[in-house]
Amino acid sequence: MKGRVRPKLAVWKFASCDGCQLSLLDCEDELLQLAELVQFANFVEASSKVQRGPYAVSLVEGSITTAHDRERIQAVRADSAVVITIGACATSGGIQALRNGADVAEFTRHVYAHPEYISTLRDSTPISAHIKVDYELFGCPINKQQLVEVISAFLHGRKPRIYSHSVCVDCKLRGTPCLTVTRGIPCLGPVTHAGCEALCPSYGRGCFGCYGPKESSNPASLMQHLSTHLGQPDVALSRLLRSFTAEAPPFASARKPYEPAT
Amino acid sequence: MTARESTSTVARPLRMEVSGLQSLVAALWTAGYRVLGPTVGEGAIVYGEVRTIADLPAGYTDEQDAGHYRLRQRDDGALFGYNVGPHSLKRFLLPPRERLFTTIRTGKQLAVEPEPVPTEKLAFLGAKACELAALLTQDRVFSSDQHPDVQYLARRRGMFLVGVSCTKAGGSCFCTSMGTGPKVESGADLALTEVVTASEHYFLVEIKTAAGADLASQLPLRPATIDEQRQAELRIADAATQMGRHLSTVGLKELLARSTDSPHWDEVASRCLSCANCTLACPTCFCNTVEDVTDLAGDHSERWRRWDSCFHDDFSYLHGGSVRASVKSRYRQWLTHKLSTWIDQFGTSGCVGCGRCITFCPVGIDLTAECAALQARTT
Ligand code: SF4
Ligand code: SF4
Ligand code: SF4
Ligand code: SF4
């Protein structure tokens, strides 16, 4: 790589908490090496200096919730050779997508002292609903090792080592006895995309589904089983699928039968 | 594997006291083995290091059914009064992740460093009959003449196996259907049967190999009486009547081979999560994938293998896409491979009837029930 022009990497923030970008700063061991290989052309968490595009890679965090952001993402796409969305907000709309389908004006009245200053879209939507996305990295927040892996794969022109299988696979690799089977704890692991190395189950906590649906996710079957065999009440089931990736389509439709009638 | 071949003289079964089991564990450590056996861990009986018999799950048992496992107490203090748990010997012989080699780049030079061949000697205490049958099934996969697996065979060669016959069967067990249990007939160096009565607690010991005879000669054993042998046999026979499940294997291989278009696969696919728990819990499923890891600079790369499963989309990825894109085709692959094409490939069934795939399926899909449903559709 030495002697060549270092590719420009830009990090863009939309509606989000910054947790995913911070994962990049968290890559302490790899960060200096990374800085030798790429130019951080836009990364406001680290420096307020912004270089102009075009960018070789743009990492996009956050969902689209305002008309302004809806335009801004088009500019990011136009200026970037590769767009990688990072985190639950960017890939599914995030926790803020819980407002989708609800009365946003009423929410605004409850939350803000001056709701008249708030200009927002009705729905919080993933980046892929607006532009073509080249790669999606899931999680709330993303796993920093996966981020380094994706950037590293990009630099070397190889396929990233990211799996689309269930969280259960990582439980099995770790040797964690299944929580649902051995303790009756509801867990979204079998329908959730891997990436966290089965972190929550390794601490005795059922998976929250923060990486969103796995490939060929079948949450309807899991919900049915949790309801009939584990005796989980409807309200618990609808809540289980109402968190960080609530609006990912397989989760949104699987919880419908368990939602309280309105 | 000479030490593993059966001894020609069928020795009379011996009686060993519980204190003798302690001597057995100690003798194995002294002989340089790392002794692994049943221990209570994270809500299940799992393989762990056994330094003394106090590490064994005395008075514990398990309750199993489709999608259900609970650790329970039993009141007789039995040390091996449980059925197989979430882990199997596969974890140790074919570890979930394993580095195969490392490549270092210096300038234009590439240096490949092979991974050292494992040298650790492992001893397993308490391997049940289905577990031993699964080991022999994996042996056939990894010791083929064309593709012997160096890492697997190195671990396998040094192993010492203390089998324990089952004196109770679980809700997911069907070893009698597969002809693999509940009695430990072969595959172990020593075979134990635990007998707990109102007044006594002892083991019946059968010597199965020369290595087993060697170890037994260091232990305080005496010939078992006819009654002691009968006590052991009765308990094993009792276990055989308690099978929670049954698989009718007559014509099953052929039935699966001609059922590729059965509408039943769609029905299973509506329940199946393609989560892969069944294949990863299965002690005979051997599929693994290899992958390369590089550092950011690309000067250091490693090749690893890790467990894989036919339930994954990537598993059948060929040029342009996945051959088994639908969950239906993946479930069909699993069931058909286990119970039909495995026989074409390796000469035995791929299933030993341990029931792990049934117990550890998060939605309780039961291969014996699925086979029965396929059988019912065609009769
Ligand atoms: S604990 Fe959850 S993630 Fe782990 S195997 Fe069980 S269902 Fe899957
Ligand atoms: S297929 Fe199921 S019952 Fe048969 S050996 Fe595998 S885990 Fe055990
Ligand atoms: S059933 Fe699937 S995972 Fe198991 S050995 Fe066969 S192809 Fe591999
Ligand atoms: S059969 Fe059960 S354990 Fe196997 S992939 Fe389907 S849901 Fe998962």
C-alpha cells in the first residue's frame, strides 16, 4: 500500500446516538495502522477538518428522519464509490422507528418544550430505503472487530468475513448451553443475525435482536413456540420484537398478532 | 490405533468401589492424560475437567424433551445418572474454531507456518454408548485414506475412553432404534455400569482394550459376583425400556431418497428457524468451513476452520448463489444426509439416536416425528 494515494474514508452521521462511530474510535490498537492506510477525510468524532469528496468509502450511521437528511444522503451517495451502512439505525431505522405508524405530532408535544421547532418525517427509515447501499454492518452498536474486518477486506479486495447466520451458532461455538432450552428464557438468537459473538446469552440474558433479522429469519415460528410452549404472554412477545430493530420487516410483521388491539 | 483394538480374552467383569473411581481418575492424570468428564455448568451437564470425583455431577440428572432440558436433582447420589448434554466429544476432537496455518509476508517473500500437531492426551470419563458410537462415526469421516484429517487423528490417537452404560434413558433418547445403546459394547477402553442400591454404590467394570487392561491393573478391583453382574444388566435393560423416542429405520433410507418432492418439507420449513442448533449439537455432524483472516496491512494472514452447517445460506454458495436458498431444501438436506445418503457415503447411519438435535432445537423440531410424518404420508 505504501507510496500509493491512500483512499479517502468518510464517516457520516444521520439520526443516531454516535455509538457506532465511536466503535471506530474504540479501535485503539488498529486506529494508527488504519490512519496509515486510509485518509480520514471526514470523521467529526476525531477531527472537525472535513476534506472534500469524492470518497472511496463512506460509512453511514443513523436513519433518515428529516427532509434535510433525505437530501443529504443523496449527496453522500453521489460522492462515494462505496457506501457501507453501520448499525441498527442505518440498517433498519433503529429504536426511533418505534414511532412509525404512531402519532408523531403527539409524541413531539409530550417530549419537547417547543414542539413547533421540530420538523420531522413521519417515519424513521433505513438508508437502504433511499439509496443503493453496497454493504450493511448490523448491530447496536456494531462490533468494532467487524468494522475493522470490513475495512480490511475492502483494502485488500477480498470478501469480508461476516456471517449471515443466527446468533445461536455463536452460542454453540462458545459452548453456552441454550438459555431457551435449559432455562426457558425467551431469546431472539435463532432469528437474529450473528455478529456479537452471542454476547447476551453468554451473560445469561436472552438475545434482544439488536443485529436485526438473520438471513431467512422465521420469527413467526419462534413467537408461536414461545407463546404455546413457554407460556409467554402476548405483551411480552410484542415487546420482544419492539426494540432496536423493531421495523426490520420480518420482526415488524411477526409481532403483529401479539400487539395489543388499538 | 492398536491400543484401541479389542482384547481377545473376554475378561470377567470386575467390581469397583466409588473410591476405586477416584483411583482411576488419579491414575489417568498420573499417566499424563487431561481427564474430562461430566460436570455441572451453566444449567446443564457439560464436559469439564475432572480432577477428583467431587467434580462429577453427584445426585444430578436431566429432564429432556423436544426443545426442553432441565437440570434436576436425584435422591440416590448417582454420579452418572443423566443422559447426554449439550456438548459432545466433537467439541474436543474437532474444536469449534481451529487455526490451520499462518502466512507471513516479508517484502516479496511469503512464509507459511504450519500449525503444530496437537500433542495433548485426553481421557474422557463417562462417555455414554451413543457418544462412543458418534465418535466411531466421526472416525470414519476423518480417517478416510484419501483425506485423513491430521489434527483430528492426532487428538484421537492419544485418547483414553471410559464409557458408562446408561441406567436411565431420557425423553429425547432413541439409541435402541439406532442399535447404539444403552449398553457400552465397544469403542471404549473401559466400560462401567453404575449400581446404586439401598445399601450399596459400586461400579461394574468391563475391560475392552489392552490400554484398559493396563489401567485396570493399577486399580483396586475384584471379580464381580453373578448377582452384581445381574444388578448392572437389569439397570441397563431398564434404560432400554425408557426410550423417550423411537425411529423406525426399516426402509427409511429409501423413503428419504424418494421423498425429495414431499409436501412435508414445506410444512417443516414453516416451523424451522434454520438456526443450525441441531447440526451443531449433533455429535456426528462434521461440516466445517475454512476462512482467511488478514491484518490491516496484509502482512500476516491466518487460515482457520470453524464449524459450519447445511442450514446456512453460504454453505451451498456456488457461482452466482446458494444452491439451497430455501429453508425447506436445507432441512431436507439435513434429514436426508443424516439418515440416508450418509449410509451411501460411510456405510452407517449418520444418526446414533442421542436426541440432542431434538432437545436443543429452540422450537422443538423432532427428527423422529418428521420421519414418522414422511412415513405416514407414503403408506
Ligand atoms: S441462548 Fe439464544 S442464541 Fe443461544 S442457542 Fe439458545 S436461542 Fe440461540
Ligand atoms: S441426528 Fe440428532 S439424534 Fe441423531 S446423532 Fe445427531 S443429534 Fe443425535
Ligand atoms: S447434516 Fe448437514 S451439517 Fe450435518 S454432516 Fe450433513 S451436511 Fe453436514
Ligand atoms: S430443526 Fe430446529 S435446531 Fe434445526 S435449524 Fe430448524 S429450528 Fe434450528
